[in-house]
Amino acid sequence: MKRLLRIAFDIFISSFTPIISWFFIGVLINKELTNVFTLTYPMQCIMGIIISIFGVGANVSGIRDKNKNSANNGILYGSLISIIIFGLTAINCKHYIKFMNMNENIYLIFGTYSILQILLQTILHLILTKLHYQELNKKANKISILFNAINFILLVFTALITKNQLYVSIITLSILTIFDIIIFLRNVDKVDFKFNLKNCIKYDSVSFSTSIMFFIVYFFGFSTSFSFGEKYVVAITFSTLITDIQWDMATAIKEVAKIDIVKEKFEYSYHLKNATKFVSLLIFSIILLGLALYPLYKPDFLIVSIFVSLHIIDFIMFQFFEIKITYLELEYSPAKTTLNNIIASVIRTILSLLPTPFCTIIGQIVCAIYEFVYSSILYKKININKH
């Protein structure tokens, strides 16, 4: 449980900082700027894709394929690809904002800032993933705290000094870039450019495929939902703010399980027990956050209740199927497990394109039910065959 909480802490601090930062920016400069968090939310799925291959996949490959420099090579290649993808998106931010049915005049500067900040966060997480697999979790915690503290302090205090969004963005991004470069140089020592891309995708194929589908879901789904008007933008932003940290932290369940599976010390009952306690804490925090922030945002109560209730139902199922899917991916069949996950994601994607403001949450809950059913059946089948 202690290890789960340490890894979850790195995820928590990285998720919480942007949320609290945009809250303060909304107070200090313009209330509507809080929506930048939701505007650039699909970009976090791109971050997930890159970390899946060049972070998790590279580290698993380093152990299973006996490639001692795989993690370092993954960080290097992942960083270069991140610079290209997020850099091009930032350059074309006007078109991105337009597609998302939001106001370019309000969101252009901080939208661009947010995309570049996610770039720097991606590079940082590639390094943190390496440290997690080396079980240097205390070191990872310190680096994560420093990065996010610098991010929050610079962004908010610069905004207190000047309301010029361009100045605030340039100052904050410059210091964060220097920080990333220093951490990179201190933690990436040997690079031989040998990288088994096929295996790196295979070893985390479920997360890889899920992140791709999530990008499609949120990129097109949010665009559809936002077209229904301001009250849905506010409600979705509020629901995302009070559940996003928890969803990010919940991925620690999979990471801890995968580390133990790779190192051949996995025990399902042990992981499920810890996961149940952990998810209970996450659900409790959602309720507390909702009660605390509701008077500030004042979203439509009925709309928010629907979104948040379905998120909680998904959380209850999540702990059961996520550990099983992680096991099936590595110990049963990566191809079959990924195929089932793709089917679930396709269902979610199709439902997320429905002409309703609730399209994304409908797709999410149906996908969760499918994942719960197929993972339970396959996991039971494998264990029966073993005995």
C-alpha cells in the first residue's frame, strides 16, 4: 500500500497542480480561463500514448529483453517525439481552439501555454517512470514536488505581478524548461539508441490503445458537448476538475501490478485489497471536492449529478478489471487482451459521437461494463486452466 501511495503521489501532484493553477488564473485574470484545463484535456491522452511506449514499455523491455539502456533510450526518443507533436500543436493552437468550439481571443495564449506545459510534463513523466521501475520512489517524489511547485508558484505569482498572459507564459515555461533539462541530464546517463519499438508497444499495448481511443473520444466528444452551450462547458469542466486527479491516480494500481508481474512477485488478492482501499479514498475525495467547489462554480446541479454519479460507478468497477487486464496483457495474450480493449474503446468512441451533451460519459460507462465482464471471464478461465 505504501508503494502504491508513493507512485500515486507523483501522479496526484502532477494532476492537482494544473487544476489549482487554472483555478487561481481564473480568479486573478479571467474566470473563463479555468476552462483551459478542459480545452487541452485531449492533449493529456497524447502524453499517455508517449509514456506508454517510451516510458512503461521501454522499462518493461529493459527487464524482459535484457536491454539495460532501454529506459534511457525511451526517454530520449520519447522526448524528441513529444517536442515534435506538442510543438506543432502549439503552433496551430488557433485551429485547435476553433475545432473545440471555443473562443480564440480568450484562450489562445494560455491554450498554447498549456500545450507546451504538457510537453514538459511528458518528458518529466518519462524520467519518473524509469525511477519507479528502479524503485527509487522517494527520489521520484522529490523531483515531482519540485517541478510542480515551480510551475504553480511561477504561474500564480507572475499573474499577481502582471495580467499580461504572454509574459506569464514565457517566464513560467522558460524556468520549467531549464528544470526539465537539468533532470534529464542527471537521470539519462547512457544512451546506445537501441530500442525495440515492437516490444515496447506490446508490453503496454492496452494503455497504448486506450490512450489513442481516449484522444479520439475527448477530442471529438468535447467538441460535440461544448456545442450545446456554456452550461455544459461549465458542468463538464467542473466534473472533470473533481474527478481527473482521481482517475490519474488510479493508474498507479496498474503500474504497481505491472511492476510485480514483470518481477514475478504478483499476488492478485494482495493487489485487489490495496486497490479497494485506495479507490475508496479516491471516491471519498471526489465527494469532498464536489461539495467544496460547487459554491464557486455553481454548475447545473442535475447535469453535474449525472456526470459525477456515472464517474463513481465506473470507479467502483475499475479496481476489479484494471488489475485483471494488466495480468492478462503480460501473462495470457497481449494481442487478445488488446483486441478486447480496442473493442471496448471502439464502443466508447462510437457512443461518444452521439449528438448529446452526455455522449462522453455514456461511452465511458458502457466501456467500463464491457471491460469488467470480459476481464472477469478471461481471468477466471485462465485460473481454471492452471488448476
